[in-house]
Amino acid sequence: MKQIQWADVASDTGHAKTRDFIIHHQGRTVPGALWLPAEGGAEALILVGHGGSRHKRDDSTLDYIKELVENNNLAAAAIDGPIHGSRGLEMSSHEASDPSARQEAFLELWKSPGNGIENMVADWRISLTALLTLPELKGIPIGYFGLSMGTAYGLPFAAADARIGAAVLGMWGANYPNSAVLVERARFVKCPVLFLHKSEDSFFTLEGGLEIYRALPGQDKRFMMHEGPHTAATLEQTNLATRFLVERLTIGKQA
């Protein structure tokens, strides 16, 4: 096992046990966080990929994690994406505090050869392997939730790791520069998928999203479009995502 450092921290969701972790591998430092139900006995682990210009503990990420952990008895974990969160310390202090600067830095990385995908997939996989060594998480189903940048890196992760039992993706499209790779990787995603899109998305067209969705090979997949621009997921979207993951990972397992 690669070196992993754990630290108990005060809960930032109200009623959950929270632990930060750092993993060192392949010359990179991967900062992450884990949330467990206060009473233990999580029914599944949901890996949460945050969106561009955000980080593993930003408000929108925590709102969704709170719903998972406190209201659905699920564990949740998140890691910072490249150039985001604790990894943003590599930027200047001004850039690190400016969401538009972080977004531009990510877009520059995304448009570079390889898109930064292989490193991020490796970071997610080693993080999951480390998490599953914990007694509280052994043997439980694994799901993934990530929109926008969370799909840009989460879809290749789901394609590469058979441990992912269900995924919620979306708010990304093949029309975006350098995104044909996601259509190619989508063909290797074997788990059930809910793909979310917004009607007024100024970055990703409906057809661009559908091109990725249509490349998914499984029969258990859904495409849902909601009204609105390319902003954080709505409560309706996150409720739908939670229900999809719970049904595929826990109710279906018990049937």
C-alpha cells in the first residue's frame, strides 16, 4: 500500500465522522476527505468528484455529501482535482483564491495532450484502494457522483475500475475541445449510469452530451435534462442522483 496519512477532523456536515487523508504516489500528493455516518454501518460508499473551480470541501460538494451521509446512511469520499483545493497551492495566492483563474488553469490542462486523465484516474483508484482497507468500508458497494469536471475525470475512472457499481455523470459534452476521449472511454463503462444535462448549458450542447451518453454500452442507463444554465446541480438533480445510486447499490443488492 502506498503511504497514506489519516487525520480526524471536526465534522463539517453536522452529524458525521470526518477524516482527512493524504496519499503519496507516483510523485504526487493526493489530498482527500472521508465522511462516515455518525452511527456507523454505511450501506455504500459514494465517491464524489467536484466541479471545476471547486474543491473537495466547497459548499456545493458538502451539501450533497450531507444528503448522502446524514439522510441516506451512506459514506462519502472526495479528493481534490488537479490544480484545485489543496493542489491549488501550486498556484500563486491570487490565482488560488480566484475561481476564474483556477478554471482557466484547468481548461489549459484539459486541452493539453492526455487531458490530465491518467493521473487523475490513478489518484482515484489508489484512493479507493486505501479507503477499502478501513473496517467500516470493507465489502460495501461503491458508487460515483461527479458532474462537469467531475465527469471529465470520473467517466474515465468508472471505465477503468470495475469496483464502481453505479455512476451519476453529466454536464459535459463531446462538443467541448479535446473531449472525444470521453466518447472513447464511455464504451468501457459497464455499470448503470444516470447522465444529467441542463437545457441552457452554454458550454456543453445537448447533442454533445448525448454523444457521450449514447456511447455507454449498458442497458441500465438514463439521460435526464433539467432547465437551467451550467451552474451547480439543482436540488432536484441531486435528489434524483441519490435515489439512482441508492436503488442500484443497496436496494438492488438486497433484492
